Amino acid sequence: MSRALKVLLVVSLGALLAGCPKKPTTVPDATQGDSVAATTDTAGRGYSGVGKGVAEATATTGSTVKIQAIIHFDYDSSLIKPEYASVIAAQARRLASDRSVKLRLEGHTDERGSAEYNIGLGERRAQAVKRALLLEGANEAQLATVSFGSERPMAEGHNEAAWSQNRRVELVDGSR
Amino acid sequence: MHNSSPYRLCLNRTGLAVCLLLANLAAPISHAESPLTIQITRGLSSAIALSVVPFAGQGPSPVDVAAVIDADLARSGRFSTLPRTDQPQSPSTAATVDVAQWRLLKMDYVVVGRLVTKGEALELQFDVVNSQTGARLLGYSLPTNASSLRLAGHRAADLIYEKILGVPGAFSTRIAYVSLEGAFTARHWKLVVADSDGENAKVILDSVEPIMSPAWSPDGARLAYVSFEGRNSAVYVQTVASGQRDRVSGRAGINGAPAWSPDGSKLALTLSQADGNLDIFVMDLASRSLARMTDDPAIDTEPCFSADGQAVYFTSDRSGRPQIYRMSLAGGKAQRVTFEGTYNARARLSVDGKSMAVVTQEGGGYRIGWVDLASGQLRVLSQGTLDVSPSIAPNGQNVMFSAREAGHGVLATVSTDGSVATRINARAGDVREPAWSPLL
């Protein structure tokens, strides 16, 4: 029935950790090497599972999606906090130096509140990141936004520790 | 109101609905889902005392019809039913009910019945006896068959509920909901359709991307919903019986929050288009043409038609925080409707159009509020911490919603007067976003 795309993710750890002022609880320590990418992939995105899921995902699309950075937000806010200025600047530079590079900005909220209103809040966060990137030299054509609202949490808990991880915009390679 | 006439045959409407359900069960795309279990969490001390005696002629049928009726009436919270082991006799006809024995047990009503074979078909015959007066309050015969016995039981419960309370029952309705299954790292979103008691659950869509916001068409045949299967949101309309589906809106940006007009000809929905600003649009389903309703830099979403179809209620944070607004389809300025509280979202209008259910913030939690539209007064009906996605029963008596319990998504109901509450647990995974069908 479902024709849904299954995408295997590989996380760019350097960009991820550089982008996060606090080390996220779901992102394991970098010393764990290869397993880190897989763990972050599944914990953060949940596209594919163990074994069969991963193989199937690769076979289906043959493509990988790379998260370039994650920007976290305060409760009920779409304001980009000052500590992310360097992340925005670095991504904008990358976009300005190569106009063929495209980023998809995926907005998310924590689980609280009404589901469709949260889609709006997630979009507002994605748009805030888009505006910041445009101001720093990216082109409109390089950026696409999508909001998953509260549907795709990155951390599994039901407390502020998890919620603060889940209020985010993921900067993902590719236009879709 | 005593009915002394012989058994009436059921209306054509009933027979038609039975056929529709059978067609649904035959749909090749659906597969069985683990059922939900329902528990009463808040009840009435003044519930009507009623006893449903096991029906005669059950034969080898796996469906205990009397138990279906008993569970429906008990679950409504309006009735307190007598356990079978406490029943003093097992009559199957009104004439053999010894009212004195039931009166001793302080029963107000006794329901008796039998399954009668009529050639290939079956008839579910039942009577409701007022044990105080001895009068037969209701006598009915529902044509059915072996595979529709649960539905026949729900229809009997509807008739009993209406005869005693004066309000139609909504037991023979269906619910749609989204079930999240699999590990956190390998989620599946399943769109499920089940009977109102959680039985006969069928998955009608299974995706590894989010499914949101199911909404029944007014004829109960189709569901509109949001699916992210293309990695962007799109609004689909799916015929439940056949599985046939149309992508009615897959524009750039957000396609969300579909809501049917009362005549089923239009869908209100939320679009963000390229600029990322969410506004309300109304789509004519036949032509797919769009009419813009709102044009505001705020988040405008979660539309819902008024009972007469002439206006749309929606959530907007144009005042800074989300509140409910109303706008006529004819145009004009949006009027703010809710003023109590700092967060009111996701309005659903009552059947009579006089009230609406909303998600409201109270203390640290999100709860279901009930707003009287004339006075603007808001009453909080639920007591959870994350009670969202209200859907009103088609008889206007209850609101079903998503709640969170011990970290799991559950469905719950509360009566619109706040007196009766139930919780509906899935055996596995999280369930959310219930949509109650119209009367079928």
C-alpha cells in the first residue's frame, strides 16, 4: 500500500557536534566510531530499523541522506539562539561557494500541544533558519523547508531533557 | 412510550448499513489489527440499572450478542449493568420476565432476546422490559447474519439507549485512528479503522512516514488524512471499503488538517505554499479548485466547518498565542471566538453547532475544553497532561481524544457534561488522533 520512500541516513558527526552547544543525550560519544552514525541515524530519525530495514532501505533508494547540522530551539520559540551563529554562517558559506548544493530544512517541535498547530510551529522554525541562511548568502533555490511537527522526535522521553532535543531544525543534504 | 405492536422490521437504512460493513470487511487492502480495550475511568453514581440476559438461540456463534449490548451500555457510563452470575432467571422473551425478581435487585430495565434462524438469514429479536411497571418498553427485530452479529448487537444497543435516554446511541459507528508501532528507531504509522468498541480493527494504510489528521466524510464512506509518504505532506482522500485513494493536495509546502464540509462537497485545509505561511483554504472536491480563506502572517490551521457549512472555525496565533477564530465563507474579517486561557486550538463543532471541543492549556497540561459558543464560557472536561485531538461522537454525547499515560499514547473519551470518562488502550504501540465516524 505504502509507496513511502525509505532513506538510509548517515550523520555527519562533526557538523552535528559542532552545531550543538550541549551534547544531546541521544548522540553517543564520538569515540565509538562507526556505530555512532548508525545509532544517531536510528535514534534521531527512525526511518529504518535493524537488519532487514537497513538493507531494504538501501535497496529501495540506493541513496543516503546526510544531516549537516541540527539547530535547537527554546520552548514555543523560533528564534535562532546566538550560539548557532557559527553553524548558520558555515552552512551559508558552503551554499554560497557551490550553488549546486541544496539543503532541506526539516522543522520539528516537542510532543506537547495540538498536532497540526505543531506542524505550523515546526515550519516557522524551518523558515527562521531559511531566512538566516538567505541573509548570509544562500539562494532561495538552494533551500527547501518541511515541517514534521511533533511526529518525528529525536529523543524518546517525555520530559524537558527530551523535549529540548526535539525542538529543532535539521539541515539535511538534498532538496527532498 | 410503551410499544405494544408486534416486532417491527428494521428500517432499510439498517439493512443498507449492514451491507456496507460487509463490503468493508472484504476489502483486500486491510489486515487485522490488535484490538483496543476500553475501561471506564469516571462513572455516574446515578446510572440506570439494567440487566442484559444471555440471548436464546446463540447456537455455535462466536459472538455473544447480549455481551456486546451489555458492554456498549455499560461503557456509556449511563447504565450500570448486572453481572450474569447475579441474574435471578434467564428469560428470552418479555412474557417470561418475572419482574418481581428483578425489582428485588433494583433493576430498572431487563433486556431479553433471541437469535431466530430465517432460512439463510438470522433475526436478532429483543425486548426491553421496564421492571418497575412490567411493561414492554421496546420490542425489535433486526435482520442480520452470522458474520454481522456484532453490528446487530451495536444496533440493538443504539435502540435501547435511544428508547431509554431519548438520544440516539452511537455504538454502531466506527472510529479511525493512527497507531504508531515498532521500535522508536523503526516506526510505522498505521491508519486504522475499527468499530466504536475497538473491535474489528483494520489497517487501511501502513507507512514508514507520518500519517496525521484522519477525518471522516459526512457519509462515513471516505477518510481524508495527511500522509508524508513522499517526504512532504499531502492530503489524501481514501474510500474505506475499496482502498481507492486520491491525492487531493500535494502542493509545495504544508498540506494539512483536512476538514469536510457538512455536505461532503468541500474540504477545508491548511496550505503554506512556497512562502511557508500557513493559511486556511477551501477546496471544492469536484473541481479541485481552491478558495483562499485567510491571509495572515500568523499560523492559521486546524479548520472545522460550522454546522451549517457557511463558516469555518480555525486555530490562529495572530494574537500571539493560539486561539480559535471564525470566518464566514462569504468573506469578511475573522472573529476571535475563544478568550479564556492562553492556548485554545483544534476546534471541533458539536452536532447542534452550539458548542465546540478544543485543546486548552490548563496548569502545565493540555486538556479537552468544551466551549459554549453563545457565552464563550469554557469548561475543562479532561484531566490529563497531554489530551489533544478531540473528536465528537455523532450523537453529541462524548468526545474522544488522544491522551498520554505512562509514556504511551492512548485514546480516551469523556462525556460532554464531564461526568463519564473512559480510556481505550491499545495492546501494543501508541494510538492517537481518533476520528469518530458519523452515524452509519
